[in-house]
Amino acid sequence: MGGVKIDFTRVECRLREVAVEAYEETSGVTIVLPEAWAADTRGMDPGVGGLTDQTTPDRLPGTPLIRLTGSGGMAGVAIRHPDRRERRKLDGDPTQG
């Protein structure tokens, strides 16, 4: 009944592609990617809950492409870059977050 958040913002990855397979029933999945990373969501069935892709296609050379597959079920999947609060935490501001 609880959702899942997969956060790649502190990951050091040397792979060209990373496969993420997500299946949701009644709880949503949020995937957070660093600004330079991109996602391919063509293999994802949005299901009833839908798929929200707020990432940009501007992938920097040498950064991974996330290939997302699976089904959104009732709650859906959101894939995005860090929000303001998450960016402050990444920048090391301990008073925020």
C-alpha cells in the first residue's frame, strides 16, 4: 500500500544503459534521475495510473540512459529530475530537507 521512490541522484554509474523494470498494483513508483541523465519510457505500459515523464531528452555524453519497462497499474509511475528540495540536499545544505 506504500509507494516506492528510486533515487539515482547520488549514483556513480559507468554503464551506458540501465534497465529498470517496475510493476505497480495500488502504489505508485517515483524515479528520480540526475539532470544529465535521460529516460526511455517506450517499453512502459502506463496502466490506469498513467506514466508521467518530466525528464529532458538532453543526455550528456557518458551518462546512462534509463530504459523503463513494466506496468503502471492503478497508481502509475513518475520519472523526473530532482525537485528544489532534493537539489538543496545534493548541494549539501543541511538546514534544508
